[in-house]
Amino acid sequence: MAFTELTDASVRTMKPKEAIYRVGDSNLKGLGVVVYPTGKKTFNWKGRVNGAVKTYTLGNHPAHSVEDVRQLAQSILLGKLRGIDAALHDHTLPISPMIHETRTCDWAFAKYMEQEGGLRKSAAEKWRIYRKEVQPAIGHKSIYHIRYDDIAEIVQKKFTTAPIMSNNMVSLMKRYFRWCVTKGRHVTKLEVNPISDVMKLASPSERERYLDDYELSILLSLSLANQLEISRSQATRLLRDVPMFVAVVVNAHEPSWKDGLVTHGIQYMVARSFRSPAGDVAVELDGELYATRENLGFGTFSATDSAIRLPLTCLLADGTLQVESPGGALADWRVQRDGVHTWIVKVHGRSDIPDQSRVQIIRSNGQRVSMRVTN
């Protein structure tokens, strides 16, 4: 093993080799630095304590300076003379002042985003909140000097102008500092979470909101898939292709309900269940439910021919009829068959249906025929 006077400059010049090697300090017996093939450099002290060979890891370079580890090694030597084993006592090495100044809140947040927060879709929003709300106040401060009051002051100031944003800021900072003291502690060396007691100041308010068509389709498809025990894609296709209507089934007759529902075109039926002493069950139905719309088939629209090609089994009879377009306008279409397909051809003018669209033909209970583009 080689010996040299250990200084920060000499340690920096030590190059990694294919194998681990150790360089001892010529000024303090037992002190040395281990250089790994990866370039990592670790200080340790090695010697006999109470007759047994002991090795104590003192810290890594450059996080800890040579002066820091030399002081710690000297305290181990003093303990050795008294027969004290340093492993049984707390010899935690403080972080050097140089590291204190360079490990700012900006530095730690960048590490957090690199290893944790930046892996999610909300990464851009996290950076936006941090740069706008947090960085101007404490971005330059050492993470070891940030206190509860520093963050509470930022949150309180933001709460007066934007209460909800102050809550978003607290959520972000809680995740950030929780990472610093848990998953990222090996990087930050931070031991105390300064925001652990900071609370959200804005109370959540209820907001009336309606689902849009896309959100409603997702909700219905999930519910349908669960009830029918089919896949989500099958449920989505069922909702897309099968005409839907609303019906209400109750277990007791209520005239006001019936009048109100019928006014809105909603079907109403009463179903009562009875059980005999012997356990037999009987059901009594008052009213009936019927399909308000009927699917006549699906076809592909050709803009060149202004025609829709459907299977030969389409339920429409040959001849001319009025059809309601997807836009709501009525026009004359002619139904004809060629022995292979059923064709619905626009009699006059061009249709506004996009070329090669998938079109559903629907007949309502009043016998009106309409078209619906399904893709």
C-alpha cells in the first residue's frame, strides 16, 4: 500500500484503476482513502482496537474534506488509547461548509426531478410551480438552512392572492422534501424535513361540473363492462353501435313521476315482487318497455358515388325514402340491391358525410330513418 500526505488536491489527482486500491496518509497512522474502479473515493481508518483489527468508514470525497476526516480519525485514535471502540459511539461526520453552500434548494430540486418527479406526466407543471413560486424565495438557500418559517411564509403570501395555487405548491414541496429525506437521502444527506408540519390553507370547495360526452362514454363503458362481464372494448362498441334510450323501473307507482318522465320522453314501468310463505316468488309488471329506435345495419359511405354500401341483409325495403342526415337535414335516398350488397344512393346533390366513413342506419319508433356516423 502506498503512502502520501493526504490533501484535497492529492485525493483529486488519484485515478481509478482496474482493481480497488488504498492510499495511506503519511501524517496520521491508520487514515487512508480507498479508490474504486468506478472513480468513487472513500476515506477510512484502519487499526487495532482492544486487540482486534477494525475498519471505520469516515465519508466520501469530495462530500467530505481531508481536514474533516482527519479530525474524525484523530478522535478515533484518542478513543483507542482509552480502549473505546468507535463503532459503539456516534461519530457522524458533519457535512463540510463547502458542501453546505453548493447544495442549494435549486440543486436538490433538480436532483428530485431527475430521479423521481420528472418521470411523470406532470413534470412540466412541477417545474412551472417551482420556478414561479418557490425559486425566487428559497432557490438559492442551502437545503440545510431552510426552515419551517421560510416555507410557511411563501405559502401564506401565495394564499392571499391564489388560495388553490398555494395548496398545489404545498403538495409539490411536501413530495419534494419527503424524497430528500427518504429515497433521495443518499444524495442530499438531508435529515430533517422542514415542511412536514406545513398545512394547506385553502379549503377545497365544491364545484358543479358536468361530464362531457367523452368522459360520459368512458363511465358508461366501464359500468357496462362490469355488469355484463365483457371487455372494455366490447362495451365501447356496444355503446357506439346500439341505439340507446332511457327507462325508469320503480317498485311502487307514483303518478307524478310517471307524468314528469313521460313529458321528457322517458319510459316508465312499475315492477313489484311478492314472496309466499312457501318461498315462491312472483313478479307483477305494470306498463311496458319498448325499443324507441332500431338498428337497420352498418355500411361504408363512398363520396364518389354518393352512396352507402350495406350488407344484403339490411332491413330497408327497396325504393325511395326520406332519410335524416347526421346534420339533421332531410333528403331523398334510393334503396336498391345488386345481389351482393344493399346500396343507399342519394337522389339529388352531394352528401356532407366524409368519404369512407362508417355509417349506421337507424329507424325510430315513428318510422323515421336517420343516419349516424360512427367513426
